[in-house]
Amino acid sequence: MLALLQEVVPIMVASGQNLQANELMRLVSCCRVLRATLQNLELDLSARPSPAPRLLQFIALNAARFQLVSVDVDRCTQEAFDALLLVPGLRALTVRGPASSIRSLAGAERARSLQTLRLLKGVSVALADDLSPLAACRPLTHLCLYGPAPLTSLGPLACCARLESLDLRGCEALVDVEPLVSAGRAACHGLRSLSLRGCRSLRVVSPLRALLALESLDLSCTLVSDVSMLCECPKLKTLTLTGCASLSDVAPLVGCRALDTLYLTGCSKLSAVGCLAECHALRQLHLNKCRAVVDVGALGGCPTLRLLNLRCSGALVVPAGRPGLLVLFDVH
């Protein structure tokens, strides 16, 4: 890698200054090289207090030389963001930190190879609901918009037909998920993982029944009270309902035939859970901090259950000892 860098001739960057080979060496030394071969270069610039803008510009303008495939950057400007989106062969871009300012996603329309885009919490984003450029990013399969914008509509994302993973944690203004599945064949019916954790205004999730490929769903800290429609997601394996204070009935989850792991941590209104013994694929059940849950004896009848977490719960009656079942509880 060093030999490759030493061969670089002076490059004219946006500032109008020549970037000499020895200066390039110093700039590259300020980032962490995750992996470097003649075919692939992965850079992590997120740990530095102030990544040099000239380094970002150089990387973006000369990425083909390095076969750049992944960048993780803090303090990213709109100009650097747009330039990185145009990097040939770039498959993953992560932007983080409150000093990063992204005003527009328009550059995503020209991204030819981007598969993963992550705008993490703390990024200053003035996007509002303007996600429409993402629909033109055909290769995009993984998208994370971790609470960076006051999103209220997911309509533009419905045309991201190749999306497999969508993380919208902390989008507190989001109230409607129907646009994700209402665009016919162009909708996000291929989603395998969906996180709506912390979408505190979200109450109705019935449209999610159309996500037949869904394997992992996180509805933690939402206003969801009705989960009956989830039994229509035949591949659902992991369901997280942590902190769903309105949830009181989990009986419909018996219909989730593939359900392997269920998190009900801190569901304060939940009291009756014996019905979950009929979930014949369930291996892990987390009832910690469920103060109203007192009797879980019936859960010993779940033949596949391997882990039952009762820490900080109100459980007084626990399953009788059974080989292969680990019960976690507090000893007083």
C-alpha cells in the first residue's frame, strides 16, 4: 500500500493546491486503514478529531487508484459527501458526528455502486422528507437513517425495491409505515430487517403484514399495542418489543411459526405470557423488567425454549427444572 502511495504524482485538489506524495502520506496516516490490498481499501476516519478536508477530497477524486470500497467518516461536509457518492466501486458509506452537515441526498441519484448508506445519530441533516434521490440509487440494499431528520413520510423509500435492511431508529415524528408497502411491485417487499426503535409517535404497524421476507423487526419504545398482524410474516425470527408500554396482549404471536427470539423487556402492562409456550420455534424469551409478569410456569412446556430471562421481573412461579433450559432470575 505504501509503495502504491509513493508512486502518486502531485494532484490538483479543489483548494487549488498541489498535494505532494509526502504530504499525502501524512494525510493518509491520520485515518485508520481497515483493510488494504491492491483490490480493496477500507478507511475509518471517524476516530480522528478533525479529518483533513483535503484528504476527503483527494480520496474522492482518486478513489479508482485505491479501489476504495468502504468509508466511515466524521465531520463530513456536503461537498465531500457528494464526491464520495460518485466514487466508482464504493459499496459502503457511513457518516457520523454532530459536526457533519448534510443538506441534500441528491448525489445518491448518481451513485452507481453504493449498497450501504448510514447517516448516524448526531449528523446535522436538513433533509426533512426529501428522500426521493435514494429511489434512484439502484444498488442500495442497506439504509440507516438513525434519527438524523424529522421524517414523517416514507413514500420515497417505497421505490427502493432492493432494500433488504432499513434502520429508522429515533425518527420520532414518523407515524405511518404504509408507504413502505403501498407502491405495488416497486415497494420494499424484500425487506429482511427493519428497525423502528424509538419511533415514539408510531402506533399502527398493520401494513407490515405485507413484508413476507421480514426476518427481524424492532418496534421498541413505540406506541404499538396490537401485534396480531405479525403472524402474517412467515419468516419472522427475531422480534424486539422492548419498552412497548402500551402492549398487553402477546397471544397473537403464537401464530408466528418461525419466531426464534422474542424481547419483551420492560413491557409494563404485560402480565399473561403462558400462551407463548405454544411458540414451537421459540428459543429465547426475554421478560426482564416485566414487573406485572408473575406466573411463567407454563413456559416450561415450550419444547424448544433454551433461554428464559426473568431478571428484574415480578415472576414468583417459574418453570420446573428442565434439561436444556437456562432460566435467568434475581436471587434475593
